[in-house]
Amino acid sequence: MFLVVLLVSILNSSSSLSVSSIATIAYSETSSDSSWDKFLGALLNSLAFVAVVTVATFILVLFFYLRCTNFLRIYMGFSSFVVLGFMGGQIALFLIEKFSVPVDCITFSVLLFNFAVIGVLAVFMSKMAIVVTQGYLVLIGMLVAYWFTLLPEWTTWVLLVAMALYDLAAVLLPVGPLRLLVELAMSREEDIPALVYEARPVTLHDPASGPVQRRIWRERGNVRRDSVGNSSSNSSVNVVSDSNSTVSIVQASHNGTRIARVEEGQVSERDAELSAPLISPRMDGQDGTSAESLMLEGMGLGSSGAIKLGLGDFIFYSVLVGRAAMYDFMTVYACYLAIVAGLGITLMLLALYQKALPALPVSIALGVLFYFLTRFLLEVFIVQCSLNLVMF
């Protein structure tokens, strides 16, 4: 989000750029149009964009159902190459023109091609360091978000609200495409080929202490726990992984399904990850693991389990903050705090309801609300206080 705000502050101050995309396929906003016409046109653009995203997500579900995983990975890699090569190259040209950087076209082309290729390899090859992968994911999200900020103002705000509503329906409805995709991946115990940002704490493993133990929690129907634990549990595990805009964490829900806990002794250090619920229910075990430590592990405070977030969430968060940066930095601060607060509320709701929840609606709702409140109420109040030398 900070990088998008920085780009908007540098580039949009000197040039008025505009783009034509699917988000402006139904209506092109002009300054002479009335506010009502702009709103209706933005609504049409948002409906068209959401329809295209819905169809594309269902096609993704179909290919994943047909086990065309390699094709999906190739498509995702090509998309990443296009974003890094073409969008990144265009923004790089803007920056070169802005700061008058002397560089010839051959050197620029070679550097850009290597930058894009390494980015594709870093995102879709697990042998890369996680810092490099995270860095390229942040760059991809920043580039896409910046191009979204070039859309007309009314279209941008209506599109943000429309995508938040789409995210809500796609995850919570029984026939939602994201829910179908996640349930299909869970039933096969496969990873969805998607752009997902992964944040996991770093743990050091001492080779002298023996092989790394990996505890895997999976949903099993009518399966008894192995001999390691002798107490029964009535929880099930839902692993949420969304390529577009869903919080990807492991959470527990109380139903009549039992849990099978598999202990794998000989596991490589690189593959040693703990999949634990966000807030684990109290369990009585005889394997030396207390309920308190399980609670900490589930919250990501005492384990190497990863909390994942779809890159689409980061993109639309950054679009909101970038659009706010086009007006004033006071709105940027308000929107940033609202997005972080919304993400925290979403994590709390995950722990409370213990079911898959989308990450966009709460943050986008708070961000849009805080933007307009800050722009039309707070800024007016602060400006008047400053003009009248009122200290508060």
C-alpha cells in the first residue's frame, strides 16, 4: 500500500493518465457528465467487471476440477510475466521520464526481461527464498493496483464496493465459485495454483535434536485418532485458500466430524509446516502438548504455520489507499487504519464463527466510510480549527 501511495504521489502529480480496460467497457466517464450519469455509468462498469471475474473464476474451477493444474500454473506464470514485463515496464518508463534517468533501450529491455523471468520463477518455484517470493508478490500487487487507480474516480469507488459484495457472495454462498474451488482443493488435499501471499514466522531447527516433527490436521469422516492421543474430538478443519480475495488460514469448526492427527517423523526441514486452527479448542492430550501451547500455535504465535492472504485482497486494499492519496494524505491515514482494523475484525470473526470468511467486505466498507467521513467532515473541521487557531 505504501508503494502504491508513493507511485501515485510521484506520477499522478505530473501527468493525467487514463486507461481503457474491462472496468470501463460499458461507460467512459467525462468531466461534463452529471453526478447521476457518472454513478450509473460506474455501476454498469462494475457489473460488467464483476461478471467477467465471476465467469473467469468458474472457468478456473472447471479446469481445476478436470485436473488441468499444469495448464493453470502456466497461465498464472504467463499472467505474472505480463504484469511484470508490460505493466512494470510502462511504469518504469514513466519513472525514467520523470527523473530523467539516462538509459538506452537495449539495456532497459534486457533488465526488464530478466526482472520478469526471475519474478515468474520466484512466484511459482518453491525452491526460491520466501523473501524473494514475497517481494515479487508485493511488486505484482503494487503494479496492478496502480493501474486500477488510473480508472475514473466514480468507477473506482463503485468497483471497490462491487468487488467486496462479490467476495462476500463467492465465499459464503453454497454455489459461490471461490467456495467450490476451496472445497474441491480440500477434498483432494491439493494446493490451488494461485497468487497467494504467505506470511509465516521463522523458526530455527537444531539438527542435533532429531528430525522435524510435522503435525497435520485434516478433515476425516468417522476416523479414529491414532494411538498417540486417546481422547476424542468433535472438530473439523477447514483450510481456506483463495486465489482472489479470501483469507487463507486454518480454522476449526464444531461439528460432528472427527479429526485424524498424523505424526510424521522423517520430514525434511523445508517441508516442516504446522497447519493449526486460528484459535484451537481446548483439548486434553497425553503427548506432552498443553492446551495453552496449542492455542498459541493456532494463533501463529508459537508455530511455523503460515497465514495466507489472496493477492487480490492486497490489490484492492492498495487501490483504495492509492485513490485516497489522489486527494490528501489525511484520507490516506484514515483509510490505512480502517483497512488494518477491518482485517483484524475479519480475523476475530474467523475465530468467533469458525468458518471461511472473505477478507474484502469489512476492510473495504470501513475504508470507504472513513474516506468520505474524513474528506467531508474531519478535514473541514480540522481546517476550520487551524484557521481560527483553535488547539484541541
